Amino acid sequence: MATRRTIEILAAILATAGVLCAQETRRTIKNPSANPKDDSKANSGVVPDAYAIEGHFDRIVVIRLKYKANLLDGMNKIVKEQHIKNGVILSAAGSLRGYEIHTVSNRDMPSEDTFVKNPTQPVDLVSMNGYIINGRIHAHMTIATPDRVIAGHVEQGNEVFTFAIVTIGVMNNANFDKLDDKTYR
């Protein structure tokens, strides 16, 4: 009887450990500018409050990723192969075996980012938008579980489940240099 009880307790501990390992993790980091003085500088009157960048799509590139592919690695590979310097991420659909995103989590400079990761939570990839800026991907995605919707910047820990499709409008002749520069203010 004592042996059976010991086995039941060990099984319960192992089951609890498995659940704890599968839970979502969060970490928050400060994201200072390359020059920390830029975080405390005032807005410049030379930089307009809003401005437009004109251009047109040179072409549309549709990326398809297969089961167990890394979402961000696959996108980076195709951006390089297709020589995409600047572009607009128009849409995405599919599913992931787990996810990792980050969201901004404060209101003053320097900015802080909270990273949320769950490598064992399957999710639907509902949408993605963002930009390719000088060959660098700045993508945001919306994902859904049966219980909630999650959104944020795409990070490295996103493994494709059934498939993922990402559509990019290429605008290589547009100048996106300052588009996501938080110090250009």
C-alpha cells in the first residue's frame, strides 16, 4: 500500500511539473537607444509630427512555411533570397505550435518590452502586418487560442504548425530609413 501511495505522489509531482513547464513565461527588459541621451531629448521642431512616404509596389511576394519551420527565420531567408530591401507586410494566416512575442510595456523613454513565450501552446496565426526596412523585418502578429487573442512583435520562438503564409508588398524604391527609429522625433 505504501509503495502504491508513493507512486501516486510521484506521478502527481511529475504531472504538476509538466504543467508548470508548459506555462507561459514573461520577462521585461529596458530597451534604451544606442545613445542613451536620445531617450531624454525633447522632440525636434525640424521633424514633422506626421509625414508621408510615397511609392508603389514593385511586386508581391507570398511566403509559405511548412510544419515545424521557424516563422521569423523563414521570413528572413526569403527576404534575403528575394532581395527585398523595403516592403509592407500585408497579411498572414496559418497556425503555430508555440509562440513568442513582445509588447511595449511602459509610456516613457527608454522604452521597455515585455516578452511573452509559450512553446507548447498551439495558436492560430490570425494576421500579421509590419514593414521590411533596409532588409530588417519589423513584424507584428495577432494569434488566437481557444480562450484569448494575443498580439505583439514577432520574435524568434514561433514554430509553424499546419502551415504559415505571409504576403509582402515589395517597395524597394521607397525610403523607409527613419520609419521605425524611435529617436527620430
